[in-house]
Amino acid sequence: MEPPVTQPSPEELVRSQVDRVYRLCSRLVANTDDAEECAQQSLLRALERLPSFRGRSELSTWVYRITVNVCRNFGRRDRLMRQRHLYGRITTAEDSLPLASRYESPEQVLSRVESDAAVTRAIRSLPYRQRAAVVLREMEGMSYSEIARTLRMPAGTVRSTLYRARRTLAHALEGVRP
Amino acid sequence: MRCARSRRMLSLEIDGLLDADRRAALAAHLETCADCRRFREALARARVAIHEVPRPETPPHLAGSTLARHAQTPAAMRTNGAGRAPIARRILAGLPGAAMIALCLGVSALLTRGMVYPARGSLETDAYIAQAAPVNEKGPGREPHATVTGEELRHAVQAAGGELRLIEVEPGTGRLLGLEIAAPARDIRAATRAVAHLTGGAVEIPFLPAERFGSRIRITVRLRP
């Protein structure tokens, strides 16, 4: 018999997960507005499903899985909408990065912004599963087994997916200043 | 070691997932392969560039607005926690579709209720009911339940210069429904008139010939019920 799971309150869930959910959404969808919308949808869905959380995985992994699915579905809908020219532009790193810094010259800031924008573009151009895998690994620091649970794929597939994503990024970012 | 394998191992090496033996084999390959060394450098550069992208700042209102939206959602509108709506709601959601299908089936049954799908009659000695009831009692030669054989029809059409190709009858009752006649254009009217004479005059001739092939015309005449 499974031990009873102490579920967090709605407020605890939202406050503890909002940062990582928003961070993940901002990497997986096209712009900051969409990221906010996706983050809210993901958290609302997590709140709705909270009674079914059995504690078989970490709360964060469970929330990540919901978020990855929400972003994937949002991406599909978004792509359809863009194909129909109904709305939207894809924002890049320039939209969200600070343009002034105490320690950098304007040229350095510009170079950094361009580099970050190139990285963002390269990541967003990956197929969805590769994008999710590389973001979870490189930006969220998840282990292979956590990525496998989050993306519902075998560990071997995580390895090959990550390899393909990294190979593509290595080629795409060859000219970018490290 | 082949380069493809070496590059896959480089991806695992980044994550510290290679054991000592495989690390040694990889190092041996890298010593001899400049392409794979360049690939390792490119992987490392890309990784540094990815890590340098600043973390986005969460909008400060996001947590509050999410909790407020959650509080505004009535409990009945939420799913039952298992990610699926309660069974009663799912049944209710399917009702409009089911009602629409039932309506379509009902309408099509009503529309096709009186329809008769004809059977093919023999052109030989089988007798058919040419007229189920008098259409107009004043009309010439109208007798209720007059019968005519396929052979009589065929001879009549032939005598008029045409050819009887098909007889359509109502299954079960043997009532004559229609005839397909082929004849030269100049004889088609005479052939039709011959059919009308035999069947008591209750013949509907289509306004336009159904099909013209060479100098002949093929038409389907309908007998009035």
C-alpha cells in the first residue's frame, strides 16, 4: 500500500513552481507573451490535477511534464494561427535582455545580445522533442532519467535526442562568440 | 572507432556518463581524428553559449494572477483531478453529437420510406402489372390491374423500329416501373407510343433523351403509378 502523499496547497504549488515553469515556457515557445500564457495554463492545469498527484515522481518533474505538454500543444496551435496570418511575430532575445550594464561597453552589450539571440533562435529552430530535451538538460540541469520521465521516452532515446540536438546546435552556433 | 560513434560518445562525455574504458577509447580516437576534435570544440562552444543566455525573469504578477484565475474557476468546471472530466460531464458533452446523428438517420429514413428500388424484369413471357389503378377513368383503354408480358412489350417496341433493352419492375408486386428503349431518332416516338398503348397510356417520357449514341437514342420511360 502506497504511503499517503502530502499534497501542497494551491498557493505552495504556484509559489514554488512559478519560476521554473515560466523559465521553461520562455525557452519552449516563441515569445514572452506566449511564455506567460503557457506558464499560467500549465500552473492552472497542475492545480486542477493536484488531487491526482501520487508522489511517484518529484513535484517539479510532474509540473515540468505538464508544462512540456502545454507548450507543445500551444506550439501546434500557434503554428496553425501563424500559417493563417492571424497574429504574431516571434520575439527574440533582444526583446527581453537589458541593453545597459555597468560593466560592459555598448559594443559588448550588443555583441552579447546578438549572441544570446542567436542561441535562442537556434534552440527554437530545433524539433520540439530535441528542444525540450536540450532545455531540460542544459538550462534546467535535469538528469537523463528525469528527462526520460518528463518527456515520457526511454533513456536511450534521451541520449540520442540530446546528441542530435547538440550536433545541430554546434553547427548553428559555430560563428557565435562563446 | 568510427567517427559517428565517437561523436555520440562526446555527447555522453559532456554529461560525465562515460566509464574509464570508453573514455580511453574516445581519447585514442581523438588523437588521430582532427574532425572529431573540431566537433568536440564546437560542442563545448555551443554549450558555453547556451549557459550564458540569461535566465528570464518571471513576471512578478504571474503567481498572483494564476491563483486568482484558479479561485475564479468554479469547482464544477474543473476536471476531477485525474485529468479527465467526470463521466457524467463526458456523457453530456457527447449528447449533442449523438442527437445530431439520430436526427440525420431519422430524416433519411423518412425521406427514403416511400422509395422503391426496382428489380430487373425478364424480356420473355413474364407478366407484369402495367397499371395498378386507373389514373384517369375517362382515358382510353385504362383497365385496373391490366397485365402485359415482357415478350409483348419487346415485340411492340420492335414493330415500331426500336429495341427494348431493360424492364424495371417493383419487387414483390411485379408492377411495371419503367422501360429502357433504344431506337433511331426518327422511331423513338413511335416506340414510346407503342409502350404507352400497351400499358394503358400511363407513360412519362423524359423531356430530353437520356443518351444518344450514333443515330440511335436510348431513353428510359417511367410508368405512372
